[in-house]
Amino acid sequence: AFYLRFREQYKLRQQIKKQFEHYLDPRQVKRLQKDPSLLKLGGEKRRCTFLFTDVRGFTALSETLSPEEITTIMNKALTIQSDAVQKYGGMVDKYIGDAMMAIFNAPMDLLHHESIAVECAKEIQENIIKADIGVEIGVGVNTGEAVIGNMGSDTRFDYSAIGDAVNTAARLESATKEAGVNILIGEETEKYSGITLKPLKPIKVKGKEKPLKIYTF
């Protein structure tokens, strides 16, 4: 019985490591391995801050450079972004082509996740400029409730988030170019971040009846 329990716990620790080692800071992965109860599987409602990024002008860039050159640039850009997310205690949820989605306050609690996500967005922009790799990044940040956990089919699933707050963060990122800024921050994030931000003209986005209040640096 002892051996079976040990084997079960070992398999669980390895599963946690495999699922999160590329998306969380190593210290966070170790905490989850030591205490798997911190990770509730199957989906739970949590209030989190969501950060979406996207490379601007990716299509135009693809037409002028070789696939190998594009891959090198994209890997550098995504590494800069994911390093910043992990530094600030967030989780890289997924890469979608030249885009990235990150979550702050899941799977583990993160105090002041609103301000932390805003600071992370700012650092991503600063580091992309310093890297001088020929691309610009649009970033959208929004806070709200979402269902977070393992999503997918019985045979294939990923740890992710579903909810209006997530969709709004993605739409804020899409609206950065239209707004003429590199970072757009939602009202809920601004309200609880404690950071002085610049209000912009509210924007209308798909799926929302009322224009969204938006902010930037």
C-alpha cells in the first residue's frame, strides 16, 4: 500500500512538472509538486488578470524574410514575453502563432495580480524595444472572473481559461493599433492596479453593447 501511494504521488508530481514546467517559474512548479492541492483540476471560477500579446506586421514581415529568419525573430520575441511573464509570477497559457496568452493568479494565488500584470506588460514593451529585433508588440490586459482548469476532450486537453474577461483582454490587444498605442488596459485592471494610467477614448468592441473604458501608460 505504501509503494502504491508513493508511485501514485510520484506520477502526479511528474504530471504536474510536464504540464507546467514550460509555462511557470521553476519555483512555482516545485510548490505545485509539493502540494498538488494548490492545483484544482477540472475547472474552477477564479478572478484573474489576463494578458494577450500579438506581433504587429507579422504578415508583411513574412513576405520579406525567409522562413528561417522569421522563426528566429518569433522565437526571440516570444522568449522575451514569456521570460517577463514568469518573472512576474504569471503563467504562459499558450502560444497562438505569433501571439501569446498569459494568466496572473492561476493556477496559484498571486497577490496584486492586477498591478503585476500591468508592470509585466510595460516590461515586455521595454525589452522588445531593447532587443531591436524589428518587430512591435501589441498588449491587452484585462481583469475579471473566468473558469480555469483543464479544458478539451477526454483524450486531449490543456490548462486554460474561458470567460468574457478573457475575450475582452484579447479584443483589447486587437484594438491597440486602432487606438494608436502599444498597450491597452481594461477598466477593472486599472481600478485595482493602483497605478496611475492615462485614460483614452472608450472603444466599441465586438460582443459588447457599451463602449469599453480603456487606459494606457
